[in-house]
Amino acid sequence: MTEFGKFLRARRGDIRPADVGLPAGPGTRRTPGLRREEVAALAGVSIDYYVRLERGKETRPSPSVVEALAVALRLDQEASGFLHELAARAARRVPEPRPLPSRRVRPTVTQLLETLRPHPAYVVSRTNDLLAANPGALRLLHGIADWPERQRNTVRYTFLHPPARELWADWEQKAKGCVAQLRAIAGTDPDAPDLAALVGELIVKSPDFSRLWDRYEVHTIGDGLKTLRHPEVGTMTLSHEGLSLNRAQGQRLVVYMAPPGSPDHDRMTLLDLAAPGPSAGRDTGSRTPTRPRSA
């Protein structure tokens, strides 16, 4: 079965007949969600053709068929684009290898992290390896600085570092977002060694990750609010922005913020004023400088 077929099967399992205006029908359904024949009918294709698509026997659906399937499965724009990408990859006989992204963070970006203090800010790779961080960010992700720099990854942290489950007030939602973002990468570069290594490790070590990975939900990380129960400064709700960096092979700058003068801003500032741990910047050849303290 291709990734295209696995995605179809997973997403039809999440849809109830009533969601698409179909009667439940007599008897008990053996599997949750829509049946294959129901998806085929909604998409306007034969049941035999749909079964071949799902089983990977047919790997060259037309763009119009893929779009009809996206509509039938009630996919949003992001998931629909993911399905089209999977279809395109299934039609290619030979994978197109891509070079492994660089872990180097430009000195100007490292300087930007310092400039953003007291706001916690860090740079991650496309698979969320923590490449550089200012002191407040290292303290915000409580306990991540205990790991060797090469091990620091925000998805690995979410699933495998015990403090993370207490840190994120809505851990399940945070975990879903992490997995959905990796799924989005898998749609464009599923054979990437960095992605395969991380996903393979988490499938083996985390039943929660394995469960969410099989759902085939797709989402890229953007802005939003996060409530954190931090053991050093207490509970705070921070907004965050994720910004793609130019000429950086998928690297993103993540910044957490709070309204000036608010209790959340005060708690965030306390994290920055505390004695900083080691910066996550050894791979870049630079370190985040510490801020001078007044006498």
C-alpha cells in the first residue's frame, strides 16, 4: 500500500456517514467511518477503481480524481494539497533524493535571538531540531537543556521528556500539532533521512506518537496561544509566532510573547532574568551571548 492509499484509508475512517449526508444503513459497521463504496460514490469513481487506489494497485489518478476524493473526504486546503502531493509522488517511479538540510544558523539570526529578549525565541530545523535558542527559550522548555545538543528536538521533547507533559496545559493538542506538522513534511519529502530517523525513533519509543501518526492529520505550525504550567514561574499563557527564515532550508524562528505589563509578561521576563543555561548553538559555530547585568 502506498502512502496515498494509507492516507485515504485513514481519513475515511474519521468520517461518519451522517457527516456527508449518508444514512448509517442497517446492521453494525465492522469498521468506523465511511466504507470504500461510499467514498467511491461520493467521488464519482467506480468501487473497483477506488479499491485499487487505496491498495496501491493504481498509482496514476488524474488531478480531477484526486480533487474529487479530497472533496469526498472533506479535506481542508492544507490536507487537500497534501493528498495531491502524495498522488504525484506515487506516480513517480524513482524517488527524487534531496540533500540533508544544513544545521548551520546564520550569525545574524543568532544575533536576532539575543535582540528578542526577554521574549523566548529559538530556531528549529524543518523536523524541529533545536538549532539555536536564547536563554529564556531554553528555560521555557523546562528540562530540554539537560539533553545533549544533538538530541534536542521539540517533538522528541514533547513525547519523550517527562516534564513536557506537565509543561503544556493541553498536552494532547500540542502533541497532535507536532505530529501533523511532521506529516506535512512527509507529504513532500517522505524519504528524507532526518525525518525517517525521528519518526522511526518516536514510533518505537512513544505509543502516543504511533497512535497519532496513524491518523494522517496534516497541519503546518503557525501562530496561536499556549498555556504553560512552568515549575519555576507558574502558569502563563503566551502567544507564539513561527516564521520561516530566508535561505535557511526549512529553518523556522519561533517566538513567544505576552502583552507588556501583564502577569504573563512578568513571568516570561523572570525566565530570561534567571541564570541562563548553555545555549543551543554549538552546531552553528556560535553561542548566544549572555545579556550584561546591571550592578
